[in-house]
Amino acid sequence: MKKADFVQAVAEKTGLSKKDSLKAVDSTLEVITEALVNGDSISFIGFGTFSTADRAARQARVPGTKKVIDVPASKAVKFKVGKKLKEVVAASVKKTKKK
């Protein structure tokens, strides 16, 4: 699903115009991004939690050449799936396999 498809689905579910739905989706993503940049986590009960993790600097080998390179420290985004979302997706997989 692309962003345009997602905005269309939100518009249909909420009864908002596509323009208003786009504003809502963009604003939501912006707020999530700002919170993660500030080191906060965002938790949607039943859906999941967005957070960040610090990755330490390390050395790594390049496959094939065996050359050792330095990988700088970084910050990565993590998502932990919520129980309800996990159950719903697992149930949909079971339904698909039964067909």
C-alpha cells in the first residue's frame, strides 16, 4: 500500500476529504518523527510501540574482500508489535492457509 492508498483508506473510514485525511496523516507522521528525534517513545496500546535504540560504533568486515571498515555509532528506529495487532495478523494468516 502506498501513501496515496493509505490516505484514501483513511478518508473512506473517517468520512473526511482526501485533503483533510492527507493533512491528518502527514501531521501524525510528523509528530511521531519529532518524538523519536527527541528520544521519546510512542505507544499505541494494542498496536505497538515506536522507540529508538543507540547503536555503538563497531568494526565490520566487507563480505568478499574481508576488508575491515569502521561503522560509526548511530541511532535506529525500533517498532515493537502490540499483542492485539500480532493476534489479528496471525489469525488472518491462519484463515488464508485454510482456503
